[in-house]
Amino acid sequence: MTLAPPLQEVVTTSRRDTKLVQRHADWKPSVLAFLLPFLVLVSFGLWVFEPNPTPLGWTLSVIWSLPAIGVMVGFQGVLLIRRRLRKAHEMVPPAPVEEDFLIVLVPTIGRHDTYPALERSVLSYVEHLPPYFPRMRVDVLTEEGCEAAERIDDLAAMNARIRVVTVPKVYETANGTRFKARANHYAHELRIDEGEALDDVWVLHMDDDTGVGPDTAASMAQFVNRQRREGEAGKHMAQGILAYPRENAVNRFTWLADAVRPADDIARFRAFTGLGTPVVGVHGELLLLRASIEATIGWDFGPKAIVEDAQLALTFCRKYPGRSDWFNGRCYGASPATTGDFIKQRERWAWGLVALCFNRTVPFRYRWFLMLCMISWVLGPLQHVATVLLVAWFIGDFNTSPVTQSVVIMWSLSFAYVIWTYWEGLRLNALVSANGKRHWWEPFAVLGLIPLFSVLEGLGGLRGLIKFIKREENKFVVIAKPA
């Protein structure tokens, strides 16, 4: 095995890190932020309800009912977190991982505009991870001839734990996989060749704009040590929370719009990944996976794969049901720099996920929930209040009630859940920021902008669906990464 030798580390904790860890320890997801909007919305909805058996009423009944299952799953994730936090005192405290080896894999396109974020992220790994993972290495995965190759080599020279792995231009996978999945597969094959595809080697997959903190290292170490104690019954995969510090944002609007992402991590992702079967997918960052298990799956999903992380998760569901978990650690990313990049990012996700929904190599029992989520996403513009009112004006009937009162309850659940995701997501993103607090105006702004955020999310989803239907050539769009 080509394992980097342990380095002598002096564990130091800054005042800011101490405060950050304490804020995380004090946090638990709010239930009140969901219940209050729900009670207000359901009361209003039932008060103004008039049975509407028209085509508009039936259409609204179907569209408003679709998100209900996802909402209930998400709220289950919140309750699971709250239950685990109540039992936190019963868990073995975090301690350094003495026997297992950690490889942090960071694929990067290696452009000059993405390098500053890469440097920020890589330096956070070698700062925060060694106190809990004395046996570790950071593999920066680049393409041969990338424009920032010299800067990346200089970065690697700064610390003995950093290694540059270059994917040759001539490298091809057996199935013709492209983009990030191709690079990941090359690294996976390299680990096999170097004898590192072992049960006691863990691979932490990270994006090149996503760093870690002291809480990340402690939570991962607690998880890895727990799996060693579990032995054969141990889990093989885990994921935590992707959060967005205010300091990493160059665009406050997209930072507010991305409040939805950490909330989704503590809701749907917590529910499924934490219960062992990640049918909703996983993120490409803060994904912890045994090297031996990754060796049995790989990343060679074919030339059309552009959401390789989700496809890996669904393959994992089939091969290792019940063997994933969730941990209460954060990684720290950056929101898109422009609104255009925000839409492009959502478009790529929707494009790839819709294709995955129709991928028959994945059993339907692992695809149905993702299909339901994608239908709700791409039909989002049809659920928007402006769309409903425009249709009502066009047909001359402003009764926008559904067919039955039960749909009003489901509509209230879904609307309250959307409000909760932005409220709680903003709270999480503020928590990981320098002062740990929301500015007085931010809650008002994020709630007031929900209709606009919904349009942007729906536009990205709709564009992705259209590209799938038109069978356009797959493209992996890498947006600029704020430093």
C-alpha cells in the first residue's frame, strides 16, 4: 500500500473554531418553523375553499398532491435528527482514528478561475483533518494539460499530504464514460493497482470548491470508529451536510437561493441515506465511502452519465441495501457566482436525474421515489401562484380551489415545507458563517423571494427536461467557483 506516513501534528484550536463547534453542538432543526406556516395555510385554505370539479380544479388537485410524499419523507428526516441529538450523550465521543486510512479525493477541471476555491478547500483538509485522521492523504485529481497545472503542483508542494493525480488524455473506460465520472473511475482503478481498495481505507469525495472544518473531522472520525466497533455489521457509506458560509459567497442573491440545499440534506437525504438506502441519491461532496466497496461499483456508468454521484447511490442501494448512514458534520461550499450559473447548475442536475429515472439498469424499486421528486420539480412552474392566477384569468374563473378539502391539507403541507426549507437552510448557512447569526433583514428577504427562487429552480428543472426530451448531447457544465 502506498500510504502516506503519519506526520507529527500539534492539535490547535482557534477561538473561531471553538465557537463554531459549540454552535454546531447547540443546533437542532426547528419544527416550529414548519408547524406555524402549516397551521396558517391550512386555516386559510379551508376557509376560502369552494369545491372546484372543473378541469382546473382536477389539474391543481393532481399537481398539489405530488409533493406530499416527499414532504413527509423530509419531515421524517428532521425528526430522526432530533431523536439522534437527544441521544448524543449516549454516543462514544469523537476520538482520533488510529487504524483506518483516509483518502480525500478532489477532482478539478483545473481552470484558473476554479483554482482559488480549490486552494481554499485543499488547505482546509490538511488543516482540520489530521488531528482526527493522522493517517490520511489528499489526492487532487486533474486532467493532463489543464491550464492551472503548475499552480496545482505548487499547492501540492506545500504539504507532504497532498498528491496530484493526473488523468492521461488517452485514458478511456470500458463503457466510454466521460467528464467527472471518468476521472473518478481512473482514481478508483489507481487505488486498486496500489493496493488501497481495502475495508480500512475510506475515500472522502469532495468538490473542488468545498472545504471542511473541525466539526467535519470530528463527526467523520466518530462515524469511522463506530463502524470499526460494529465489525461485519458496519456501514459502508455516509454523508453529512453541505452548508454555505456567507464569506464564500460573491452573490448574496444566489446565497439566499441556496438556503434550500442544506435543508434538503437534513430532511430527505437524512431520511433515506441515514436509514441505509440512499434512493434519493447522494452529493458528490462530503461523501464517505469504503475503498473496498467503491472498488465493486466503480464509476464507469457510460457516456451519458452527468450525475454520477446519484447513479453510484442507486447502484449502492441494489448491492448493499441498508448499509449507509448519515453524520452530523458539515462541509463548506460556495453558491454560484451568478444567477445564470445557478440556473445552469440546476439544469445539469435535472437533465442527468431525469435520464437516471429512465435508466432501466437500475431496478424500478430504487427509481420510483426519484421519479416522483423529479416530476414535482419539473412541474414546479405549473404550481406557481402566478401561473395559477394567469390560467384562472385566461379562462375567466378565479376559483382556484382543488376538488376536495383533503388536497388543501396536502397543499398546505407542501407550501409550509417550502417555507421551512428556506428558513432552516438560511439558519444553517448563517450558523457556519463568521458571526454565526442571520442579519436582521435576511429572514425577510429569503421568505419574500421564495416565489422568485421557485421560478429559478423550476426554470432549471424544465430546461433539463427539455434537453433530455430533445436528446441533446450530454454536457458537464463546470461553473466558476468563488474563492
